[in-house]
Amino acid sequence: MLDEELQIISALTGIDRDNIKFSDNGFLSRGYIIDNGRIVFKFKKWPEVSYKNEIKMLNFVNSLNLDVNLQKVGWISNDDSYLGIYGVIGKSLKSVDLTNDQRKDYGQQIAAFLKKLHSTTCEAAETLSVADEISAWQTRFEKSKDVLSRYFSAEEIEKMNDFVYSFVPAKLPTLGEKMVFSHGDLGLGNILASDDGKIGVIDFSESVYLDEAADFMDIEDDGLCAEILDSYGADDSLREKVAVRRAIHPMFVIGTYRDRPEAEINHFATKIRQWLHQK
């Protein structure tokens, strides 16, 4: 399969297959990287994966003036089996030890991007209510319990259970719902910084209308998240919604990493332990 995919990419781009780097870090796609990300190809791992929404959203965000580096659609397969993209060159913020100056600079850039994105109207985007999100989190939390049981006692999991099924569904509606066009998966791995310090944002495959707080919940660096919220002009309600979301996030995400290296799972387990110690 890899040999066939390399052959397709080489034929489409004219680039020798020896200069195409394979990456299997994605959960849904096999990745191929050319020239440090100048070109990226994705081939789906599962039949149910589709690139149609990502194509639609990439074309849309590129029509806006978002003032960040963005990917652009380059090659589309007839059968939706792969997607070729002109990529964003830079280092993922997930792999960078940020200085306080960088947090301030990047935080301001990300906030400016979000303010523009959240004020946009995208008629092609679907809407996911907070109630729908909570239901999805609960489903993923149940599927994560086999992983959680490796790291936490039955009593600790019961505390999470109460938080996921009682506290969150009761608390979030009281803080209000403000639906905006959102990136949908704005974690540090999807934010890149170029050598000249300009931010790039990738992977709009999950872009839909969500509550305003959704685009802050995956920013795991506390200092960076604080800078973004400050520059965004977040009020107390938004900050509280973000805090609740950031607490529940590792509880349902950890199961996704069950077959990944132990260090990646430990990262989320540490976040949960910090939450437990605050209870």
C-alpha cells in the first residue's frame, strides 16, 4: 500500500519518491511530507474517513483575510482516497519549549486569527450544539475507561464520572452558548511557527459552528492559553467555559492514545491527576 501511495504522489508532483517522507502520526490518515512540509499528502486509514469537508473548509478560509499562514488544496482524488495540500512550513508549537516572549507574541497572533474566524459566516458549515458536544464527550469518555483504569483507581474514575455526567452538563448551559464558526481542533499540533515568527494554522477538517469556547480547550500550554484569552478580550463567562472544557478534555481524549507511546498517554494522565488534586 505504501509503495502504491508513493508512486501516486511521485506521479502527481514530479518529485522522486526518495524525497518523500512517510509519517504515521495521524489517527485518521497516513501522511507523506515533501520539503519539510511544503507539500503534504494524506491517505485515509479507514473507509469512513472523508476529506470532503476539509477541502470545502480549506477553500473557504483561504478566501478570508485571516493573516496567518494557511494550507491550500493542491490535489484531490476522484474517489476521496487522498488529499494533496500545499502546506505550511514551520515548527509545531507542540514541539517547542515556548519562552514568555513567544507566548505573548504567538498568543496575540492566535487571538487575532480567532477573532476574525469567529466573526465569519460560513453557510457550508454544520452546527454542533453544546448539548451535542457533551454527548460526544460522554461517549468518548466511556470508550476511554479501559485506558483510564491503567492509571487511576475506581474511586478516581468515579470522580471523573460525576464530573462528566453531572457537573459539566449542569454547568455549561448556565454560562451561555455563543455559536461561532470554529476551527474545531485548535491544539498545539495544529499551530505552526515559521522561522520569522509568523503563525500558521493547519487541519480545518473539523471546522463547524461551535460554542466560542471550543477553540481554546485544546491549547494545553497554560501560559499561551492565558495570553490568547487576554488578547481575545475574553469575559468571565468565556474563561469559565474554557476552564471546564480544558478539565474534561484529557478525560475523553486519553482513550484515543491507547496504542500510542506511553509518554503520550502519560501527558493526559498527568493533566487528569492535576485536576484530581484540585478537587
